[in-house]
Amino acid sequence: MMPTPSGPDGAHASSLRLTRASAAALSAILFVLGCAQPALVLYNTGTGKEDSMWGMTLLLTGWLGVFLMQGGWFANPLLLLTLTLLLMGRYRGAYWTGVVTVLFGLSTLSWYLYSIPADEGGSPDRQLELLHPTFGYFFWMGSLLVGPASAAILGRKEAARKNDDAALQGAMGLGAGGDPPGQSRL
């Protein structure tokens, strides 16, 4: 186990860990809220009725969408990867993985253009058409957005802090390790 730096650097590192953990927790809360309520309102062309599809149902069965050109469910494992990278402080990776995650989440809306079979028979007379997303979908999308947004903000803050530290060391005539020029800690 690596020793934790003390002083301002230790406080900054601790603050960053807390911020990353808070962002991941917020994303998880939004995800759970998305699963716990209706996410999509659909129209069944076979029965002529509207029906709500809950987030948990979409989470459990959405992987089947790959067979119907619906890839929105795959945002879920990508979200896990995004949050893992964010917690590790790998901001660039978390940002770009998060952007792809959001795009996969938005691909759910392609359901507007391409209805899916209402049952395993696949009859064109019995299709589920997307009428509109509801709160569950928006909570889920919020959970997907937290990762790249947090990574962008924290990455900029970290870069600014490093630039400030480098400028301060340069102004004080210190080398990269904080030592005066010509001296080093061997």
C-alpha cells in the first residue's frame, strides 16, 4: 500500500477521491431510480393499447435488442467501465468511454424509427412502437452523463493544478522534483 501524501497535496488527493466517489454514487443513484420506474411508453400494434416498460425490465431483457438492431442496453456495461476509469482517476479514458456510453444510450431512441416485435412470433402485425420516453429513461440518461461530465471537470481541474504547481516551481527556481537547480535527492 502506498503511503498517502500529507499536507496540501494529500488534502487535494483526498478531495479528488471523494469527488470521484461522489460522482460515481450520484450516477448509481440515478441508475437505480431509472430502473425503479417506467422508462418508455410503447404502443402495441397487435392489441392497439399503450403500455409502459419499466427500467428494470429493460435492464434484464434489453440485451436481446442486439438481435433487433437496438444497442441501447450496451450503455450499461460501458457505464460500469466509465465509472471504474473515473474512480481510478483516468479522466481521459473515462471521458471518451462516457461519450460512447451516452451515444449508446441515445441509440435507444432509434426505436422511434424501427419498431420491434411484440412477441417471439415476429409478426409485422404485432409490433411495439415507441411513443415517448418517461422519467426512468431520463434518470438513466442522467446516470450515463455523470461520468463524462465529471471526468471533463476533474481533468481540467487536475491539469490546471499541475500547471499552477509547475509555474510556482519555475518562479521559485526549483526543478521538477522541487529541488533547486543542480541539486537532487538521490
